[in-house]
Amino acid sequence: MSLVPGRELLAAAGARGHAVGAFNFSNLEFLRAIVAAADAKQTPVFLATSEGAINYAGIEYIIAMARAAAETTKVPLSLHLDHGKDLALIQRCIKAGYTSVMIDASHLPFEENLRQTRAVVAMAHPTGVSVEAELGRLVGREDSVVVAERDALLVDPAEAARFVAETGVDSLAPAIGTAHGAFKFKGKPKLDFERLAKVKHVTGGLPLVLHGASSVPPELVEKCEHYGLDVKGARGVPEPDLTRAIELGVNKVNVDTDLRLAFAAEVRRAFAEQPRDFDPRHYLGRARDAVTRLVEQKIELFRRAG
């Protein structure tokens, strides 16, 4: 089948009260791992690429790989631009064949975020491409900031209501206390679930997106460290918190870091256990399979939460 607009995946997830996974890829191994898991679970997924992934792999290669994946599976797939900040690149992705784009102007003043998001919606919607935007800033390890400072970084529900009404976005990523990467928190995670519930309410049930949602499983961190990867202090969002966020209206959960850790751990293990094997099909194949298993677990978690 062809790549489908992101709003179709979000609508299906919302109707069932669960979340669809958005998994990042920048090469063939990650893409095949994600699609294999989606096939095994017969569950749609977002194939997400960052601007960095496009710079690394090339937009033409990404489009070709994603289309090939869509043609070889019956599971709906949406090709999504994650955290697009360059309006020219967003427009290029829309024209090239992406079916979902994110405009991330959350670092800018509210009115400028509003203006840029409206511009992207005007570019995307006439071609059927879905648009995601973000409000607030991911704060992560800011354990030392006072409450007032932390609140200033998180989404304002009143602003969210106006933002959604005036932009017409298909989904919104509200900052509620998560962060990107493997080192999200110094201490106990502090997700603002009350704020999340308010945003869901004031936006009329709009699909919400949770960024920085890798759980960084302790057993995966242990495996990475066993094979020489320095990830001391890595900590992610606990699975019960992910479940709670989905229960409160999150319909798309973004995962990147966990995939990278699973891949890196398996490559390092292959080199440690088979030092004479330099065939990339062997060690990359093992790493690909490890990512597939992880994505399957994520899909089950997001589906079970609903």
C-alpha cells in the first residue's frame, strides 16, 4: 500500500483509546527493523526522520526506502518529519512525498510559533499531508529549577486552546516534563499529568504526542555498559508513566533513544564475541533483529495501555 497521512493513524489510535508508535530511522537496518515489528504485530507505525537523518541519508534515499517498505507490507505506514525547524526543508519534504510533518517552532515566542505553524499547515493540508506542532519546551534534567521557572517551560493549556483553534494542526506535542536523549532525569521523573489532561480537554480531544518518550530500560543500559558503552546515569520515562499519558489522551509516542541503545549494544556484543567476523551483514543483521524485538515490545505497550 502507499504511505498514508498521519491523521489516519492518529484517528484509528484515538478511536481505540491507545497510541501509535513513531520510531526514528536513518538507515536501512532501522527501517527494516521497524517495519518487521509492525508486520509482526499488524499495527500501523510512523516512520520518523529528523532533519539530521535527512542530512545523513539523503531525502531521495529516505523516500525510496519508505515507499519500498510501504509496498511490501499491508500495515499502514506514515512517513513523518520529526522536529522540522527549517521551513524550506519542510516544504521540500511535503513535495517529496512525506505524509506527515512536524513544525517545531516551540523555541520561538508564541506568536511566531503560531505564524510559522499556520504557514506550514497552509503548505501541507492542500496536499493531504498532516501537521504536528509543539508548545512548551522539553526540560528533562532541570531538577534544580524552581516551580515557577519549570512552569514557564511547560505548555500553557490556555495557549494550547488558542494555538490549535488558530492553526488547524492535526496533532500537538505539549511539553509536560520529558526530554530527548538517554539522560532525561537526574532523579525521579516529573511528568505533569494534570497539565496533559487539561490540554486534551481544551483542545477538544485533539491527538496529543509525547516526545522524549524512550524508557531507557535498565537491562538495556546494563547490556550497553557490559559491552563498553558509557551510558552511566542514563534514565528514561518509566513505562507506567507512558501508560498513564496514553490513558490521558496521548495518541502518538515518539521513540528513538531506546532503538539506538538496542542497536549499539548488539553491534558491540557481536564485535566482542566474534572478533574475527567483519561481515556487516552479520553484525548489522543481529542489531537489526534486536531493534525489531524492542519495537514489538513498544507496540504492545502502547496498544495495551488503551
